[in-house]
Amino acid sequence: MTRRRFAVVRTVWRYLQPHRSRFALALAQVLLISACELLKPWPLKIVVDHVLGDDPLTFPVGAASSPVTVLLAACVVLVVLYVVLAGLELATNATTIGIGQRMVADFRRDLYAHLQRLSPRFYAERSTGDLLARVTADTLSVQTLAMNGVFPMITAGMLFLGMAAIMASMDAGLTLVALSICPLIFVAISFVGARIRRVASEARIEEGRLLTVTQRGIAGVRVVQAFTAEPEEAARFAETSRASLDATWRLYLLQTLSSGIVGIIVAAGTALVLWVGATHVLAGTLSLGQVLVFIAYLAALYTPISNVSETVGMVQRARVGAERVLEILETAPDLPDGTGALPSGRVRGELTLREVRFAYSPDHVVLRDVSISVCPGEMVAVVGVSGAGKTTLAHLVTRFLDPSAGVVSIDGFDLRSLRLRDVRRQVAMVLQPSFVLPMTLRENVTYGSPFADDAAVEGALEIAQLSALVTRLPMGLETMLGEGGATLSEGERQRITIARAVVRDAPILVLDEPTSALDSVTEAALVAALRVHMRTRATLMIAHRLSTVRHADRILVLHEGAIVEEGSFEALLASGGHFAALHAAQASEAPCASS
């Protein structure tokens, strides 16, 4: 727990470092505010002791000022003091909020960049809603900790030292009485604060679950409606929402309890100071004005302490949020980046898998001693039943996963020894499911290849059989596509991902079920156009529909993680093995793909 607390403190300090000059300005502003706060009670003391009392103020030296003059001067000073204080507080808020916003921007940037480096295995074990909560809500914690933690503590510390020194100069005994309740306040804050942190953690977890349920329900609304599961989804959402609200209610209750306890202690301390101060006035050791200064300082001294107790829940909640972000930032990528570089210039693109084995766990082995070689200009297809390990094979080639044993290489270089960016720049991928962004059609096709020219884009659209779509769209290539390509058919979304891979112009092409959503006519035209594009590339095609791989140079049949057959389409069909059985099963099925 202590290590985690120090990690949060180091994090806040690290993100404050780039804003040192602004931070110094904020500290100077806080110092001026503290000085103004120390001056606030003195005009009242002057009025009570030197205007209403029997002790006339001599100013300038040797000349007694009239009560009216002193009163007027005290009132003017009081107004000016409050105007200056209001201006300083406005300037300080602008400075500190600016610092906090910049810290959040940096924190979010680092978290998002780190998330981009984590492998699909990480995302398979995390809910999208929880990750969204960490990126959007939990990153705000660094601002809360700075604004409600660092600056209030500095302000409280400055006021405490300044007021304690002035109060001690007037009456040391009364000062000790006033400060005697401070330990009780801090004990109360610490006692309740530990419970607030635990409940705040529970509230954060429940908020993440609520976001997960909401995101899943909205993303899968068509499935929900198709299976008339709206009542079940509504009930699930209501239950999760209730749990989140209950956790938040418990948090607010504890915060209110903390404020109440501190308020009672402060009231008791104020009453004690008032009692002792009045006895000192009656004894003639203190003036009425000095007692009023004491009471004013006491209120000003207790106020920041009370504010700390009121914001302790906020700070504890922010600490939980910071810890949740740190948990992600401290998650080391399970695909360590290599240091090697491919030779300058275009690589040949010879793809080799040698005795590759992959297992998600000791009792879940997916691939067993798989060896494949794909030369430039060659198309090798991998087929098999669902669950045979085909997609895992594609993920190894793109280095979304590393083999448990064996080697995956490009031009003889082990992928694990190369920089990830260098590896993936050599591979153009069509993966499942089809990923379409809420951007224009042009931006979708050139995603990852922003400098592609019009000729490359038009050529890719022609290969992907999308020319008719461009003509149909109201603004052609500049037409904005809906979230996830909702306005397009599944076949159109799939062909956009194919066009994206073509524009990439990489020496290795990996196609994972590239025509699964296409009708037979469109599929035939697309495969024919792709064959021309493949002539200078090493192509690995993962396919379930055997019609897609009819013209492959070699077909590998994957069964239970091992390659059990290899050959041409005709040779495998004639052999009567696994491939022939797959072909017979598919021949008996009615086509149901859409364009």
C-alpha cells in the first residue's frame, strides 16, 4: 500500500515537472493570497481598539488621528484587500486549472500510447468499458490530486505557519489552546480517509462495469433486438447501475460523516478559544480587538483544515483513479520490441515459419510444429475447420503473438529481433472482423498510408471492386462513413479493408477470410484482381471458403493445430483426405453471403 502511495506521489510530481514555471507562478500567487488572508482581520481590530475603544491611533507619529479618519482608512483598506484577494484567487485558479489540464493531457497521451503497444492478448482479458473509464475518467485524477491535494496543502501550510506565528506573538497560551485540536482533526481525517479510499475503489470498479454493460448493449443492439432480449438487457443495466449508485452513495455518506466529525471538533475548539480568550480580556491581558483577530485567524486556520476533510473523499477517489491508470502503465508489453532493423530499401518479403508451436496455456495448445515457407510472388493458402488455429497463424505472422517455440522470420530475420514497427510496415493485413472508422472513404482506404496518391487509391478501389460504391456515394471518396461503417453492407466493409491492404503496398500480404462476406460473383472478380496484385508479393491467405483458394500455388490443411495435408487444389481434392471432406461439406451448403 505504501509503495503504491509513493508511486502516485511520484506520478503527480513527474507530470508537474514540465510545468515548473507555471507551478512557481502558482506558488507565488498562493503566497500572496496567504499574506492577504493574514491581513484580513486587522482592519476590524483597528476599528474595535482604536475607533470604538479608548486607545486612539496616532498616525502620523505624534499626531492623534480622528476616529472618523481611522474608520474611513480601515474601511478603504478592507475593500482594497478584498479586491486584491479576489483578483489573486482568479489568477491562481486560472494558473492551477491550466496546469491541471495540461497534466491530464500528458497523462492521457502516455496511457493511450501505452495501450497501443499492448498485444491482443491483453485486450482479450480486459473489458472495453473498464479501459474507457481509465482513459477518460481516471486520468482526471492527476489534476484532482494537484489541485485538491498539492495546492490546498501548500496554502493550508502557509496560513498555518503565518497565523500561528502572529497568534503566538499576541498570546502564546491561547495559541496552544487553538492549535491543540489540530491533531484530533488529522486523526479523524485519517480514520475516515482509509474507509473512503476503500469505498472509492469499489465505486470506480462499479463505474467500469456500468460502462462495460452500456458499451456492450449499444454495440450489440442489433443482436439484442433480433433476439428480443431488450428486457434482459434493461434489467442487467438497471442492476449494474444500482450497484454503481449504491457504491457512490456510500462514498458520499462517508465524506459527509468526515465533514461532520471535523465540524464538531472545530466548533469545540472555537468555543474553547472563545472561553479562554474572554477570560484573558476580563483579566486585562488581551484587548477585545486582539481576541477578534484570534477568532478570525482561528476561523481562517480551521477553514483549510475543514476543506481538506471535505475534499479527502475527492482526493482518495482521485488516488484510486491514479492507481488504476498506473496499473495499466506498469503492465509491460508481452511483445518486447526488438532492436534490429531490416536492410534499407524494399525487403524481398520471404516469409518463413519453422517448427512453430503456440499455446495460450499448457493445456491449450493451438499450433504444433508448423513449418511454412512463402516466397515472393507465391500465394499459399491455409484452410481448415473452425478452431484449427488459422487466425492464430495470421497473428504470429503480423506479430500480434509470439510463438511458444520455433521461429517466424522475414528474409531470414527472426521477427522477435526486429522493431515491431519495421515488421508491421512490411505486412499488409486483412483481418477479421472488418474495421471501418467514422472517417471519409478516402481516409479509411489510406489509413496507415496517409501519403498514398490518387492513382494508388483508385487502383486499390478497382481491385477491391468498390468503384460502384464510390459512384453511388453522394460525395464519392470524401463521403463520411458512419460509426463502424453502419451505413455499408458487411461485404462493402470487407472490401474497404482489402483496398486498405492494397494501398499499403507491402511485400507481404496476409489475408484472413478476405471474402467471407462476398457473393460468388463479387468474390470471383475480386480474387482475379488480387492475383495480379499478388504477383510480386508473398501472400498468406487464411480461408474457410475453399472457392477462394482454388488458384493458390499451394494449399496447407490445418487440423488440430498441425499441417496434415499440402498440395494444389486438384491434388488435394483427388487425395480424398481432410481437404476433400471440407470441399464436400461446403458443396452441400447453400451460399448465403452478401455483397
